Amino acid sequence: MKSQESSADTSGNSVAETGPEQEPASFALDSFLPYRLALLSSLVSGSIQKLYASEFDISIPEWRLVAILGSDGPMTSNDIRQRAAMDKVQVSRAAAKLLDAGHIRKQVHPEDKRRAILSLSDSGSKIYNQIVPIALERETYLSSALNEKEKDDLIQLLEKLTKKARSMTTAPPT
């Protein structure tokens, strides 16, 4: 165990000194799970971002909204935000661009006039139906590195980690 020595500062208060024997904290970035997950996400998103931008003129956040609305149906911005774990600004900007382009529709919520329900327009549905097969091809290519059991295990592990990560946003980790 390393010892710490005390000395007095110019005001006479005791100050802990760390000697030259103190080592920096060890941190293996390549073994740090959040880094590995972010890296994988960036690599996969980057590989298809050019496609979304060039062929469909939409960004990754915009595609996330289209994908959620296409698979889950109409919902509020807040529902989308929670489903995609995106912040309010990201959802708002993506929704505004999709609205301007005519890819989504916005209707007043029947029970709360302050909220709006977003849904895909015909052009949004067309984009969804064109991108889904491409996204599934990319998923198949990526997951070909795993056997069926590994795929199933990975999905289960990701579900566990997602649940735990969601709990970290509501309560600080202990």
C-alpha cells in the first residue's frame, strides 16, 4: 500500500502529498464496454450513413424516426425519444426535417391538444420499405461472424445491458 505524507501549506493547513510512487489509474480502453459498444455502433452506422444520405437524403437520426414509426406505428415525439434513447433536440430536429420533406405527418393528439402524433406519410412509408431490406442485408452480413447460439446470446445480453443502462438514467449507479 502506498503511503501519503502530510505537510502544511502556507496557511498552516495540512495538505496530503502524493509522492512520485503514485501510479496513474489503469484503463484498458479496448476492454471498456461502453467504448466497444459505441465503436461498433459508429462502424455500423457509418457504413450505411452514406447510403441514407445519397439515396434517400436522410440522416441516421431521421432514419431512426422512420424506422420506429414504420415498425411501431404512430406515436408522439416523447415516445420516439424514449424508444430510440435519443435526446429531445435530436428527435425535434429529425422530425422537423422529415416534416419539411413530407416524409411524416403531424396530427394533434386527440386527448391532449399540446401533444402531437407523428406518423409516416406515403413517401415516408416508401423510404421505410426501401431501406428495411438494405438494413436487414447489413445485419445479416454483420451477424454472419456469429453462429445462431452466439446471436441469440448476444441479443439476450444486449437486452440485459439495455435494461441496466435505462436504470442508470433514472438512478445513479451505486
